Amino acid sequence: MEYKRLGSSELLVSKICLGTMTYGQQNTIAEAHEQLDYAIAQGINFIDTAEMYPVPPKAETQGKTEKYIGEWLAQPSIKQQRDKLIIATKIIGTGRNYRWLRDDEIAALSRKNILQAVDDSLKRLQTDYIDLYQIHWPDRNVPMFGQVAFEPQQEREMVSIAEQLETFAELIQAGKIRYLGVSNETAWGICEFSRTAKQLGLPKILSIQNAYNLINRTFDSHLAEACYREQISLLAYSPLAFGHLSGKYVQGSVTDTRITLFPAFGQRYNKVNVKSATAEYAAIAQKHDLPLAQLASAFVQSRWFVASTIIGATTMEQLKENIDSASIQLNAEILAEIDTVHAHYFNPAP
């Protein structure tokens, strides 16, 4: 397994990160622990979760994923390796109507809410510290999760970035978290977090966790530049575009998948040209005798701005195939063919 530096820190993360958002909904605790055991046996040292997981988020299951990971971390054999593992989790942002998680959701990233969220995650994870603590989505009004247009009329109350960073600085000083990251963020957000941290002498963000895959390469332009100049790494989620880039939807109808079980989830992949573009990438994979899932994951891993690619699976077969993509190097011919399709079907699922 290859390891890459996370932003400007000394942290070295495995090029594949184990995503866990199915634990507690589509995966039992036994299945979760089997996945975790297998992943670290393959050299993965990076595990990503969130306080609102599993998905789809609801009051009845909220926090289950962290609890499953916590019970795994508490095992004596794993506990001894805690300093070799990088555990990442996230706090919700504002505007998704998750009042069942905390009473004061209107200002989700207030000092009070951040302090409570960190303590709750530490308890569920059964650990003394979180290596990478991330803002799941911005506190301010931004287009996200398939939206593409900024709408000023949607402006709302927000906690200032300075106040957010001041609270995170307290938590770093207390030893409860080590480093900061953001998720579903914009180029403006990257620059403003960086500017505020420099100006006030507060902790800087090291990473951004955004969707990135063959049918959503919007990161390539403004975000890539902002991250390059601020030394921030991308943690790419949805490398398989909610399973679309596994090829299973090209082959025909399927059941018991995240898309079919939760049709309101991942609506960005219902857009025009998603199926056509996916079929073109499937043809490239077939031509070069590669599973489409491995072609898709290997492409994401090849990008210069990606420190780690977050993979998730509901079965061990899927997990093994996803992890095996770490050994695949795409040649110049394949990359040129990918760019040709991308030019024809430009970001059909932004």
C-alpha cells in the first residue's frame, strides 16, 4: 500500500481510505468488523466516518457507525495499534434539518455544538482523540450534493469561520483532535479558511473531502488551484459515483443497492448523460480488460491532488475489488481515452 502526505502535515495516509457510512444500516456490526480487519491487513491506516452516519441519516440509527468502529477500536489487539491508525470523523453543517441530532441546529457550528459533537464522537469511538476532524458541509449557504448554482436568496444565519477555528483551536490544545478538514466545500471556502487561519494564528485546514470521479471532475479547476496554493489535499469520496461506475446499472436493473433502496439519495446521478458517459467508460475498461470499478478508482488515485480515495462496500467481494485497485497503474493510452470521453460528456453528474 502506498502512503501520501496529508496537506502540509506529517500525517501519511494510505492511498485508499475505508469509508464506513453503510455500517449500522446496510452492514451489521459483524460485517463492519470483518471489513475493518481486512482493510488494515491490506495496509489501510485511514478510516473515515461521521457523526450522522449511517446513511440515510435518521434519529433511530444516528451514531451507529461510530459505535461500531468504537467497539472495534476497543479490542485489545486493535487498541495497541491506535497510534498507527488515522481516524477521521465529521460534524454536521447547517441547513439539513437534523434537529433530532442536536437541539440547536440553526447554528450547527457554534462553539457549544462543536464541543458537544466532539465529546459525543469520542465517546462513541471509544478513543481519546480524533486524528482528522472535518466539517461535513459548510455552515453557510452554498450549492452542494448535486446543486450547481449559488442562490443569494438562500442566505441564512451562519457562524463565522473565525469562531469555528477558534473553537477547533481549543480542542486541539486540549488534545481531543489533531487536525482539521472540510467537506463539500468551495474554492472560496478553502481560501477564506486559509486566510482566516493565517491572519489570526489559528489552525489551518489540511484536507477537503469532496465528490470526485469519472463523471464528476468539477474539482479539476478552481478547487484544484486553491488546494495547490494552500497545500490542502483532496480526500475523494464517491469514486464509483454511488455504484454507477461499477457498471452494474449499465448491465441492467439491480436491487438492494443504495440507489434502489434509498431513491432520494444521490440524485446528482439521475442527470442527463450519466448513463451514456458511464457506458463509454465501461467500454474503455472492457477494451483494456479491467473491471470498470477498478478503472474508475485507479483514475481517481492517479490525480496529483488526491491524497486518499474513500472507498465503501456492503460486501467483502466489493471491498476486495476496491482495495485491489491500489495496484493498478493506468497507462497514457487509457488516460487519453478517458479524457476523450470526458470532453464529450463533460461532468454529467456535478
